[in-house]
Amino acid sequence: MQIIQSVVVKQVLTEKSKEKLFEKFKAQKLQLQKERDQLLFELKRLEKSKNFSPGALKKHFEKEIQMRHEKEKLLDFQIEQLHILPIGSELKEKEVQALIEIKVGDIWDEKFGQPTIIIRDGIIDDIR
């Protein structure tokens, strides 16, 4: 019989992967800043058109801007943590589903320990 099991995928932090993550965080932060600037521009444009209630409009846009600001703060924190982490650290990247074969007589605890796939620089390094 086959059943579905969650498998954790972890990435080993190397100089190369650390740099990639840093660039990814920087790009996400830049995108959030662009979105915030665009929202401010749209707010000013819509305030001038006077087709909308100024209070509700401003409240909605401020909420969206604040949400992006919070995401930026989270990215700043992640960048800080990335600088602190030593090379060789394992970072949980995601979880995937895997089909595993079970049969009568299998030891349940051995089959259902948390399996993990270890990736180093984009290449599967180990399966535990």
C-alpha cells in the first residue's frame, strides 16, 4: 500500500546560497518599496479626482501601505538573521509530499520518522 507523507526540505547555508538569499530578500524589499510609492501616488491622484470619500480612501490606502511596511520590517529582520547564521546551518525551505510504500510487518516508527531532504547549492546532498 502507498501512503502520502510530508517531507521537510532543508537548505544548507553556503556562501553561494547565503548570497542568493540576501539578493532575494533585497529584491523583495525593493518591490515592497515600489508598491508603497505607487500606492502613495495613487492615493494622491484619487484624492484630487474627488470621486471617492476622502476618509475611507485614505484609510484603505494607509492600511495597504502599513501592510507593506510591516513586510519590509520582517525582511530587514530576516536579512539581519542571515548575517548572523554561520555557514553550514540548515534552513527549512519548504515541505513536500512523498508517496511511501508500506506493508505488513513494517516498523511504524521507522517509516514515520520525519524524513528530510538536504540541499546544498541547489543539489540534493542527503536524504535522511
